[in-house]
Amino acid sequence: DSGVTQTPKHLITATGQRVTLRCSPRSGDLSVYWYQQSLDQGLQFLIQYYNGEERAKGNILERFSAQQFPDLHSELNLSSLELGDSALYFCASSARDFLETQYFGPGTRLLVL
Amino acid sequence: GENVEQHPSTLSVQEGDSAVIKCTYSDSASNYFPWYKQELGKRPQLIIDIRSNVGEKKDQRIAVTLNKTAKHFSLHITETQPEDSAVYFCAAKTTGNQFYFGTGTSLTVIP
């Protein structure tokens, strides 16, 4: 157990809908990262937050957004969902920022029908 | 942007043999290179990492080498065991803090 928690574990929804994925980092970690893992595109970095502020952006679609709250938990919002958004979404956390070990959560498996 | 290529995509070795997985990257300014192990249905786990100012790092049976000039880095696993069977991902972090992953290597260690 990495100490990073993600909810929900599984999510089934329909195209066009909006969902929110939640992540709680390890106690004391200030950075949160979001990743998408799909069969056709592999593991992709989406976005990083550090102590409440966006720090880096990867291949995140405009339909997706994220934020980190004062208690350091983070949410990833996915809207106007498409079939291709079906994937495993991982959150990871690290103590501070650059060059730090990232600890991954168990992931949220999203299925868009 | 950065592009990370990983080879081979699948690798089978006999228990006790060594396994080597190679990655190349395109952005010469990338400065951090972690390796992750992902077992089926589980989360990726960091197994070793290397920073751009270091050429080699070793942790028991696992080692990583980095050649900045050639822009490639490799994972070496010695004395492989069946529990080493998993998918391994390399990654490169750019100076903009973006992580780019390789496509993964499925390693099977045959008892």
C-alpha cells in the first residue's frame, strides 16, 4: 500500500457525461500527479499540482480539468466523455516537487459506454 | 516535445539469467529517468531512478545506466526470478516537469 488513495475504484458512465475522480496523497506529500493508462496510448502524464498550484501540464485534453485543494487532495474532472476516454486513471504523489519519487494510487477504472 | 522509445516490447528469459531493457529519449535537456514495474492489475511502482548528472546507479539486482551523449538509458536485472515477471516502463522528465513514458516491456521469467 503506497498511502495514496483514489476513489472510486470503478466508474461506468455514458458518452457525454461528466465524472470526478478523487485522489488523496500520502500524508505530508505536496505534489499530486495524474496519469491516464489505456491499451492504445500506454501511460500518459496529464497534469501535476504542487501545494495547490498547477505546476506542469502534459497531454491533458481541454475537456479535462483538475485542481488541488487546501487539504492537498486533488480531483480530476472529465467532461463530455467519449468512448476513447475509457482507461485507468492513476494519481501519484511525491513529497515535494522535482526529481522526487512518485507513489502511485490504486487507480480508477473508467468505462464509457 | 520529448519522445521516449522502449525496446524490446516483450522479453522472455530463463530464471537466473539477466534481462536488459533499453530506452532512448529525444530531449537532451531531460534530467530525470525513472523505471517503473507494473504487475498485472496493479499500480506502477518505482524500482530505480537516475538523474542526469549520474552515469550509473545500482540497487541489489537492479541497475540503470545513462548515456547522455547518446540519449539512452537501460535497465539491467541480474539473477532474474519469477517474481520479476511484470511490465516495465521507462520514463523521462523534461525541464518543464512533464513525464514521458516508454511503451512498456513485458518481461517473463521462465522458472
